[in-house]
Amino acid sequence: MKRIDWRGALLRPQFAALAAVLLINWLLFPGFFDITLQDGRLFGSVIDVLNRGAPVAILAIGMTAVIATKGVDLSVGAVMAIAGAVAAVLVTGGASAIFAVAAALLVGLLCGLWNGILVTYLEIQPIIATLVLMVAGRGLAQLVTEGSIVTFSDPVLIFIGTGSLFGMPMPIVIAAVLALVATLIVRKTALGLLIEAVGVNRSAARFAGISSGLLLLVVYTFAGFCAATAGLIVAGDIRGADANNAGLWLELDAILAVVIGGTSLLGGRFSIPMSVVGALIIQAMNTGILISGFSPEFNLVVKSGVIILILVLQAPMVSQWLRARTVERKAQ
Amino acid sequence: MVEAVQPVVQARGIVKIFGQHRALDGVDFEVRPGEVHALLGENGAGKSTLIKILTGAYQPDGGEVLLNGAAVRFSDPLDAQGHGIGTVYQEVNLLPNRSVAENLFLGHQPTRFGIVQRKVIEARARDLLATYGLEIDVKAELGSYSVAVQQIVAIARAVELSGKVLVLDEPTASLDRNEVAKMFEVVARLKARGLGIIFITHFLDQVFEIADRVTILRNGKLIGTKALPEVTATDVVRMMLGKDLALDHGGVGVAEAVQGPARVAFKSLGKQGKVAPFSLSLHEGEVVGVAGLLGSGRTEMARLMFGVDSADGGEISVGGRVVSIRNPAQAVAAGFGFCPEDRKLDGIFGELSVRENIIIALQAKLGWFRALNRDEQNEIAGNYAEALDIRAADHEMPVKLLSGGNQQKVILARWLAIDPNFLILDEPTRGIDVGAHAEIVRTINRLREEGMAMMVISSELDEVVAYSNRIVVMRDREMVAELSGADIAPSVIVAAIADNPGGQNVKMEANA
């Protein structure tokens, strides 16, 4: 049995980047690592990074599997809006919160299934297939909310967005559980390997007897489920469903998180935990820029700078050069 | 040979090191003008590394490259091209969706006031190709022509751009015999024009047909350079392998046709436009060889059997029970295995490890929830890697880093791991080195003796004849003959293939 190389894993550029971003945040804002317990819930900037990063982390979990199959899901932001809208409209209409949550998740699954069918059976390129729902989804969400922001005061829905469990904010708990369960499922079953095989060479996968169609359906459906979960969190957080803005552009953050996490857009090898780390890097930058007092206009520029740096570090040319240097140093 | 002629390009004491591995160790090599110089060696011998150094893709770690006697250092292939060294690869890397003329002059189109002169290009393209004996519509898309024509266009482009040395890296691997002859005509013309030609191939007979000298590499070392009439094929093989490796054919017609109940039977399987309905049954311990020309329906037949394409009609039974095979997953469930012809496209998972490539079909068969754990995977991969002598430094390395022969063995191991009822091998020895070739042939024989039912599609008649109990012949998408016993002989097969070829040219694809 091969042991996991923890030291090697922690030396990955993603962890170095996360550490660097956190360090800079701390330098800019000395209270960054302070954590306090108030009313049975943890507060602090680090907790805030985790909490705010949770929706993108959850999207990234589903997105990782999709990208590993050499696909992409542009619709997850719109699906977040749909799920939030469905839950909000149902609870304001008098339905029970459990029913509303179940319905929202079911709608997310159906959205994912729709994407999966377009990709698998109609063989539409993933970027186009999911673009359909990215555009149409926000329209659907607006139809559900009838164009207004539907606010609610249902305690269960609000708890999902703002509550806490054992001191941990719910979004963090949900994201952690989802990441753990998804990782266990793909690694303890054969799904992870089969997903990678389909992503690396779909034709060879077919020849090897892998039913890639069903696998793709499951993967896109799961991405829809993750999006709906993130949508519920965002809705619960603002106590309402905003069809226009909920999850807006978050699909791009999720894709970025996956790429920063080291999963190639060409499919194949993937790592759900690393994608979550990617999401945290993105959020740590957002939070850092916010609390450091820079004007928010800097946000996108600084973010793109850091992203370029991380991607350069991951580039094959640079990693080869670094490896060559280490070999040289060892030789001396 | 003329001894006093100065080589047009020369490599002296070339050393190239990758990490710990000396890919080339003090290799000398030269090409004279007007010479076809074959470069031979098993996969991993250092042929491509040497070529990459001569064409500027790699920089040598030691030694020097001389051009017309003067030391040079090419920064990249473009630089080498500028100095007169052009390369044509097995896969044509031109633009299939542009016209022949555009492909010939892409990047150096004649222009007037910055506007490309289409008419001039086309006229020049026609003239240029005429010197190669090729009269085709230069306005048509390159992709609409056969690989052979594309190769010749690629050669014409390379010669046009460089003009002193032409490197042909396995140019004939995907050509049939007529096309190879055509290609050789072109090579002869270029030779007469005084070009130095470096020819890399796996086909020894082609080397003896066209080359003046041959240089053999083994494990990064120069074994020798010989003028061709002075050595025999056996000598060359011995130099390549460093040992006497008898391509053990075990005599012609080794195996009797096997009697008794069929293990797998295909009845009236067919698909409109692909292959006419055929019937074939295979017994335990039986190899059925499939012979036929390219496009005769050989591969299409295998694809129907394995459910890659679904048949219009017919029936498949395994052990007497009728099974439904509409896709490869069902074929694998029925215990079938298929090593496809195009390893890279349909066979290997390049980024995945050797271990994963071996266990993948078994895992697909077991399903999502019965995952093989790491120990089981290591065990299975280890066993089959050993049984088939798969040479990989580590079973965790990506399979794309292995040589073609080892990749083929990995795919074979993948199917043996599911303990198949029936194995289809489509061109299992194409494009792999001599050593691996012999091992695959030995493995086929061993599996037959162990009771496997196999169907082997191959263009190499000598080979098919050596291991088949029966041979079916495909022609014009139809099964036209089934040979057994004394009829299993190349001459009989050729006759069966050639019989009434429907007025078309008989393209003999086999290298027999």
C-alpha cells in the first residue's frame, strides 16, 4: 500500500499560494487570525474567508468532476439562482422548509441532468450545452420569482445561510461535509478512476467497456446538485432570492478554483480537496483586499495578478525548470 | 560506395542525457549527398533523439553537428530547416482543411503588394508536384487526398524549404504497398537530385529495398554503419537486438482446425455500408486470422463483434447462449476483449499510469461500486506486467511514456486481466519494434495453447500464417473465404484476396 506523501502534498504551489495570501492579509491587517466565540458561533477574518468561500467551494466540488471529464459547466451560477428562487417562492407560499429545500435540490438535479443529456446524448460541446442553461436559467429564475426579489423569514432556510453548528457557520459545515463525502465517494468507489479515464480518452474508455454516457449524466447531475446547495446558502444568507444577482459570475470563480487546484481543463487527473483550496485562495484574496482598505477597484486587478502567478508556477515549463534546479542542487 | 564524398550532415560523438539516462552515448552518424541512409534500432534505441538533435529540436550535451564540414548549432527545427534540413513525420502535420497549394507555400507565399497571389501559388504548386510525378488538383483540400499523397506533399514542402537533407520518420507506417512504391519513386528522384535522405522505419524489407547504408543504434550506442549489400537482414536484426532472436514462427500451419462446440459464434452479423452479413464461430484454443486489404471490412467486422458499431441484424452467442451486444460495455460483460488498431486513439489512457491502464477494463466490468483497492490493483498490474514482460521503470508512470510495443502489451494485459472468453487483436504488431513484435507473436501462441479463442487481424501474412488455425479473407466488405489446413499459406491467401477484385487495383497491403 502506498502511503500518501503528506509533505509532498503540502509543498504544492497551491498551499504556498494560500499561505502567502494569508500572510499578506495578516501583514495588512494584524487582527486577521483573531478568532472569537460569540453567542456560540466563531467570528473572525479567517472564519469569514471560509464562510464566504463556501458557495464557490461547493460549486468547485461539482465543477471538478465535470472538468475531469473534459467538460465544463457554465450554468452553475444560474442554477444557484433557480434553486434559491424555488426555495424562496415555496416557503413564502406556505410550504414547509424541508419541502422547499428538497424541491430546490431536486430542481438542481434536474438542471444538471438536462446539461448531462445535452452533452451525452445530443453530443453538444459542454461549453455550448451549459451556456444554454447559463442564459436561460436566469430567465427561469426570474419567471419563478416573477421578477421581484422574494424575501422570506423562514428560520430553517435562514439557518442554512447564517446558522452555525458547534460554533462553525453552516456554509462551512455544509461545504466541508460535501467535500468530504464527494472525495470519499470518488476515491472509495471506482468513480474517480473511471471519470479520469473518460476525461483522458473518451474513445479508449468506450473500448475498455466503460459506460461513459451514464457517468457523464451522473457528473453533470452532481454539479447541478452542488449548484443548488450553494444557491440555498446564498439565499439563506440574504434571506431572499435575487434572480438577477444570486450566483452571478460564480461559475467563473468555480472554474478558476478548479484550475488553481491543479485539475486540467483538458480533463483527467482531478482533486476535489485541491479545488476547495483553490476556492479558499480566491476568497482569501477577496477578503484581504476588502479588509486591507484598498479600494475595491483593486480587487480584480490584484486577483488576476495572483492567479497569473499561480498558473505560471503550475506551467510545465516552470515546474521542469524548478525540478532541474533541485536536481542540480542535490548533485552539488 | 563513394568514399571521398563529404557528408552533407554529420554528427560526431553525440551525447544526450535526460536526467540520469544517457539517451545517446557518443554516437557518430553521417549522410552523404545522394544517399538514402536508414537509421534503425528498437524503440528506445535513440533514433528519435538523434533525429531531434540533427533537426535542432534538442541540443546535444556533448559532441557536435557538422553541416558540410563546418560545426553548426541549430537553435530550433526552423533554424535547421533554414540550413537545409527538413523533416517529414509519420503523421502528416500540415493543414488538412487548406488546399494542397496553400499547404505547399504556407508561410512563404509569393505576394504582390502584400496580397497572396493565388494563381501564382497554384501554378507553382502544380509544377512542383509534377516533378514528383504527382498530378492532382492543387486547389482541392489536402485532407481529401490519401495519406500517401499528403506525405508526398509534405515531402515536397520540406524539400522546397530546406533542400539538402530530408529526414523521413516512419513515412510508410500507414501506407499500403502501392503507396509505399509511389513514395519510394519520390525518394529515388530526390536521391538522384543529390539530397541526403535519412530514413527511419520498422520495416526491414523497405530498408533493403531503398537504402544505401544503414546505421544501427541500440540503447543509445552506435552499433555500426554498414553499406547494404554487405549485410543481410539477419545481420541487421542481430545488430538491433544484440542477440540471435529467431522470429519463432513455429512452422507454417502449426495448428489443426479445432473441432467441437464453439465458444463464441457470430451468425449473420452485418451492417449496411460497413460489412456484409458474415458468420464465424471460434473454439477454445483457436486463433482465427483475418486477412484482407485496407478497407476490406476487416476492422469493421471486429467493431461489429465488439459492439463498437451496432449491427443491423444477426446473432451472437457465447458458450451456446445468445447474448445482446450493442455496445462495448456489453461485449466486455460477455467476456470479450478488443485491442484496437489505433492504440493512441482508442487504446491507451496516456496520462494514466501503467497500473490504471491495466486494471481499467476489469474495473469497468466490476462496476462503480466494487472498486479494486490499491493492493489488488498492484497485484494485477504486477502479475500481467511480468507475464507479458512490460518494460516500465515504475507502474505508476504515465503509460504515454512507454514505447509503442510496451503500450501494446499494456492493452493486452488489460484484456487478459478480465480473463476473457474471446480476444480480438486488430493489427497487434503494427508500428512496434522487432523485439516487442516477436514477444506479441509468442504471447498469441501461448494464449492459444492455454485455450483462448482469438481473432487476429493482421497485414503481415507470414505472421498470420504462423499462428492461425483458420484464416478468413475479407474483400470488398465481405467475408469471401475461410481457409484451413494446407490452405493456410501466403500464396493461397493472396489468391483469395486478389480473386475478382471488382476491377479495382489490387493494393497489397501486406509486407509479405
